Amino acid sequence: MTLGEKVDIAFFELNVSAEDQETIKAFLAPLKHKNQTTHNQHEHCLRVGLLAMKIAHFMHLDQKALLFAGLMHDIGKCQIDLATLGKTEGWTPRDTEIMKEHVTDGYKILKGRFDFSADILIWHHRFQPNGYPNRIPKPLHKYSQGTRALIIEYGRILAVADVYDALHRVNDKFGEKKALSGVEIREKMFQFNPDVKILIEDLYTAGILSVDDTKTRSEKEHEQNPELYNQAWLSHRKDERTPRETGRLVMLAASLEPMSDKIGCTTRYSNISRHLKLEHFVIAGINIGNAFEELAKNVEAHDDTCGLPQPLIFCHALTAQKESLRNRIEGRINQGIIELLVPIVAAQHFYDPDVKLSIRPTLNNAVTIIQRTSRSDVNHLIEMKRFAFDLCGYTDREVPRHEDSRNVYEYYQADLIFSTNLTSISHNGEFVNGFPTILLAYNCLVDSQALTFNEQVEEAYAMCLKQHGRNVGKGFIADCIAAAIYLYLSQNPRIKLIF
């Protein structure tokens, strides 16, 4: 995913108006198109905007305000002499004075169109030793005392994001002309930001800043001891699925999904409600593994050559939903991922026990599985939904029975016809249309160039959310992501996922 695509998705997630998007891109256009030197500055602006937005999310501050200010914090550099702007060595005091002008130039460019962003960016070099400009202009509006303090705080956060990204440039400001290592960058982040040392430490602890982002994925893997990793797989055959391993991967996928930073969802940074706490997701994810192990065993024991009907599979969905509640009092979670994974797991163990099929045939087989179910499976599915609704406190919500539906596929077809909201349409359509959202999420995970798994998941979530639109429930998108993570693991069982 390119930087531009990431910014477009950020605009979409934060519901930025088309007018504001076009204006911001117009302001950035001189940097983007002037020459290679300014193009590099343009990419720096995009990275700083995205990082500032992520820091704002972590700190429960206004993400849009910091995204805007970060994207446009250096637009004044389009007026800096290219000979100075492009320097990576031989830096002089005169160059420093020329470069300082970009802050007030950027302020003047934004003034009158993005006043709040202008009032923030004027601060982004004010906190360093010999900070500039020497005089901060009066705020462009009569803000409250709290908002004026917030502008300064936003400026301080913007400075952190700016310095962090700038430290990844190759120049001679810190001795010889070379790239700094991640450890060296971390040391300088503390050196240059002593007044926000605790924040810097928290950002590194949370993974928003990283000592590893200067290394490639292959370099990270090379640092590991391959013998130790191989010992972990001594009892595992990569060309054979086992029920036990499937149960483990279901638990792993369900527990990993909420860890990544996804707008509108519980993440490792925050819970979106008291009913949707991170620990609820983790413990429920672990609890459902046994039911999926039993599902795999049941499917593998079936002899299709005898002409017997397909064994019941959604009884295991009901079991998983009930067992998800073990050791927790509340938590409105799990129904979606269970529904999605039951036919996928059954298809894998019925049609692909040797792990030879690619993702598209696997999902096609999952559709075949639900088409071969019985009315008894439908009844188990209905009972599971009823249990989930009761768990959520939706005691007055009806679970449609669709009595004419002979199998689960027909049930979802009927429910799709009667669906009136976008989330229900998307949920039922996922089964009827061959799991398109899961396929998109899986392909995003496989194709992602992001260095960390959490970043890969965040990209996949953003792409799926953009495809469905912001009015579709975020929980449905997250369930599809969890199913995609499971497929990612089960199709690549020995992958080194977490660094």
C-alpha cells in the first residue's frame, strides 16, 4: 500500500470532506511535483501526518486535527531554495536560517483556509533548543483557554512525529553521512525530547515508534536462531492438517485480531465500551478453540464414499458460542467469527487435509459445505444466534427462522432478502457470495509490505472498511479480519508472524 493510499484511507476513516481532501492535496501538490527533492519532502509530510494521527489515537486526542497539521506541516518548504532544501551534507548556519523560514511560510499559506492547522504547525519547531520562530503569532481565532493549551500540545506531538521521521533520513548532521540504526534513533528521540520522555517511552512500548523499523523483514528473520524456531515444529507436519493445530490457530487468530489499531474497534490501546474489553476478546478467543478442534475431528471421521449425509457442523458453532463465555461475566463478542469460521474449517478438513489448495478454492468449498448442511444445522445456527443475542442483552430481538430454508446456505439467502441494514446485508452476503471480504482481507495480508503484523492487519481492515463503507458495522469487518488471519496462518502454518 502506497503512502497516498494510506492517506486516502485515513481521510475515509475520519470522514474528511471531499472539499478538504482536494484542498489539502492542492496545497501539497507543489512539493509532490516540483522535483525529486521536494517530492521527498512531500512523502515526509505524508508519513508525519499518518504518524501524528496514530499518536493522537493512542492519546485519545483529535486524530483529524493532527492528521491535517501533520500532512501540511512542511508545505512552506516549497518556497525554500532547492540548493538548501536538497542538502544532505555540508550544512551551514546560513542554510539553517534559510530553512527556518518554512514554518512562517507554511503558516501564511494555511492562514485563511486551515486556521487551526496553521496555529498548530507554527509550534512544531518551537520546542527544540534554539527553537523558532522567535515570536509565535496570536491565535487566528478567539479560542478558549483549554483549546489554546491543546494547540500547544498538538504542536508538541507534531514535533515528536516530525523529528522521528526526520531521523530516518541519511545525512551528516550527526557525524558521518549514514543512516542511523533504530537504537540510535531511539537514543536521539530521548535526547531531543527530554520534556516528553514519558510519552516517547510509551510510544515505543506501544509499538507506535519502533527500534526495528529501519530493518527489513528478512534482516529481522536473519537475527533469529533458526534452530530454536525449527525445534518448535518438530511434532508438526506442514503437509497435513490436524484438528489440534486447527483449534490452536483459531484461538491465535481470534486473540490476535483485536491487538491491532483499528478505528471503531477495541484495540491494544483502548476498549470501545465496557462490554468490549480487550481481555473479553482474548479469553473468548481461547475458549472457542476446543469446539473447532472437535469440528475438525467430526468432519475427518466422515466417510463421504458411503453416501451418508454430511455430518452436523453448526452444532459446534453453538458449542463455541456457549464456551466463549467461560471465565468471563460479560462481553458482547464472538458470534460473527464463529459463523464465518465453521464452514471454512469444515471445508479445509473435508476437502483439503493435505494443505494443497489455494485460498479461492478453499472459500468455494466453504460455500459447498453450507449448501450441503441440513435443517438441523439451521436450527443450531438459530440457537447460536439466540444465545448470542441473550448474551448481549438483546432479549427482544427476533432471530428469523426462515422455515422454508432447507440448509444454511438457503437460510442466509432468505435472510439477505429480508435484510434492511447494511451490516446485515454485508454479513449474509458474505456467505451467499463466497466470502469476498475475507478474500480481500487475506490478499491484503499476503501482499502487504508492512514490516509488522499489526500494520498488515491495520491495512487489511482499512481496505475492507473502505470497500463496504463507514455505515457497515465495524464488528463485522473485524470478524472478517479474524477469519482472514486464521486462513493466513492455516495456509502458511510455519510463518514467522510476530516480531
